[in-house]
Amino acid sequence: MHAEQSRSGTAVTLVRLHPGEHLHSSLTDLMTRSGWPSAVLASAIGSLSELRYSYAETDQAGRPTYSPARTERGLIEIASLQGHLGRTDDDEPQIHLHGVFAAADGRVVAGHVHSATVLVTIEIGLLCPSDVGWRRTISTDPRHPGLPVLDPVPAYSLTGRELDLVLLPPAAPGVNTPSVAASKAAK
């Protein structure tokens, strides 16, 4: 994986995943190493060799739920991919992605992405706010209880400390590490 953050004052990070890398674990690793409270995956294009996804359906009581996970293998083109990178109450990264994908035979599949493996490349644009974040909770809404959701919260409520993005020097040539980190001592 290779990531670069804009130094123009806008918290934008561009990430390229390489063949064989796993989308969720790469994004989780980036969140862990950077310390970001959250990020928005604004765009992604590329190709996959494997995709596990599910789609929305209703249970027997008519409540929304997800289908059992399905797996696609082969040449899979990413037509659209968006999502949110947030944190749990225990400060663990939480990845929530949805996408539309085209299989080599022309079929289109879409839904909640459980996992994906890079075939050639995935090129990702992330927006990384330092003052707000996503916290994973479980819905208590009686219309759809028990479903995991991400709620927007001030960033300090995710980690117990105020955060600022601090730009680090670019990695040495050939070293694939994120070039940003979050830090600011607790007050």
C-alpha cells in the first residue's frame, strides 16, 4: 500500500493498493498507523480478484437486514465504491463500505462489502477530518433494532483526547507507509 496526504491544508489522502492486498485490512492498518478518528472513502476505482458482499433484504417480520454473504471470484471491476472509516467505543477501526461491481461476464452486483482482494490496483481518495468522526454503535430504533450503524461525533469523544492531523515528511522512496499521523497530547 502507498498513501500520500495533501499538504495544501485540505485533509485529503490518496491511497493505492497493490495486487493481492486486502481492502479492509489495508484500510484498518492505515487507520491504526495514522491515528485518524475517521475518514470518508469518497472514491475508489480498480479491479478485484475476489469480493464478498451482501445486500439489503427483509427478514420474516419485514425488518431490514442483510442477505447472507456472497462471493464473486475472477476479474471484477469496481464501478463505484464509497464508505466510512470510523472507530468503535474501544477505539478500534471500523470499516463500512458499499459498492457496485461488474463481473467479467457483464453481471453487475452491489451491496455491503465484507472483503475484497486487489487484482491489479485500487486507487482510493480519502477525506480525513480531524475534528469529527464516526463511532460504530448498534441501532436501538424499533424499526430496525440490532443493526450496526455509524454515528457522527466530535473526534475527541472517540479517543478521549483532542486530535489534530500532523503532517509527517514523505516516506523514503520504496517505503510504502502512510505519510500522516494524528497526535496532540490530552489536555
